[in-house]
Amino acid sequence: MFRAERSNSTLGSTFSLLERIYHATVRRLRQSHGNALVGLILNMVQTLLLVLTFYIMFGVLGMRGNSVRGDFLLYIMSGIFLFMTHTKTIGAVFGAEGPTSAMMKHAPMTTAISISAAALSTLYIQMLSMIVVLFIYHAAFHPIEIYNWVGALGMVLLSWFTGLAIGLVLLAAKPWAPDVVGVIQQIYSRANMIASGKMFLANNLPHKMLVLFDWNPLFHTIDQARGFTFINYNPHFSDWHYPLYVGLALLMIGLMGEFYTRQYASISWGARR
């Protein structure tokens, strides 16, 4: 009997790590629902309900005149898709398995794999839902035209990246004060219902209102995404560099915090709770 030896080369280690991330991502996707198709449909229904809610709200409140000149539903979806991707990524990374999880007893499993799987599984399901919803709307209701789809897709990925960075910071702080950090995560997610700017345009806001939302990286990615989506809109008060720099800074803080927490994490921390 011969035991298969793992390659110690850099290339072999890289492929081994990617293989583990892949299997952990598939496992994470299966956690929400055993049937992948049903899980996708449920996520699509949640997105469509949010789009329908905002469509009715805009009509009742008479806010349709504040939108971009163009496809009104596409205007709503351009905000909803980025909001859902950002918020769900924070929740997934925040809920990723930490160093005291039972899965960490398996030697190849690490917290880095767990965090990567949580983030990638969310990106996969959100991107697939977005593509399917846009295709159904384009084929069955109204043809859509995106001015710069590469830039718009980049803003979706940037929203995901900032959600990953914020979620990682919260995950690193969670073992030290789980109740407090959990409340902070909920407050941030709820505040983004308004602070994300998906209901209005940055160009239409007065300065005293603009400063209330300018701190939020999601506010910048949504406004920039609408600039890439609609030829008639040119964002003046947002910049995609800001969420990129904020995301990189928070990612570094989160990685350092997660490394430090992992050195002191113990199952006994939660014994009294």
C-alpha cells in the first residue's frame, strides 16, 4: 500500500489550496439549500420582491422624476443588485467558520479557506441571480441597453470586495465581543437601505445631504455603476477609487485582526454564553 504524497512545490500547493477552496465553496452553497436550482430561485425571488417594493414605493411617493432618464426598472435594479451583493457578502463572511469551529479539526481546513468560500459562494449566487433576472427582463419585457457593461460589472465586483473587507473586520472582532459586533453588523446592514444611495442620485443631492452618505463605499459604487449603465448620467460627486482604497485598507486590518484573534481564540470563550 502506498500513500499519495502531496506536492510541496509552489504550484502544487497553489492548486491544492484552490481545490480546497472550491470544495468549501460548494459545501457553503449547499448549506442554504440542498437543491442548487431551488436556492437560485429563492435568491431571485428575494431580489425581485425588493425591486417590486421599490418600484411601487417610487410610484406612490412620486419619486420617479428623480431617476436617470432611461429605463426606470434598470435604474432600480442597478441599485438593488449592488446592495444585495454588498450586504449578503458581509453577512456571509461575518458568519464564516472561525478557528474554534469543528471544521477546523480537519488538517487541510483553515479560516482563510472558510472565509474565501463564504465570499465566493455569495458572489456566485448573486452574479447568477443578476444575470438570470436581467435576461428574463430583456427577453420577456423590455430590451435593455447598458452603456458600459464592463464598468458596471466592475462596480458589482467592487461592492462585493468592500463587503468582503468589512465582513472580515467584523469577523475578526466577533470572538472578543460577539453580541456588540453582531449589533453593529445589523445596524450597518439596515442603515444601507438608505445610506447606500440606491433610492436617489448623488448629483441631485444638496451638499448638506451629500456629506451624510459620502462616507459609505457602497454609495460610491452604486452611483458609479449608474454612470456606467446609463449614457445620460455622469456622476460628479462619487469616485470608484474611494471604495477601492477603503476596501484595501479594511482588508489589511481584517487580515491582521483575524491573525491576532486566531492566536488567542478558544472554545472556552463561548462556554459562559
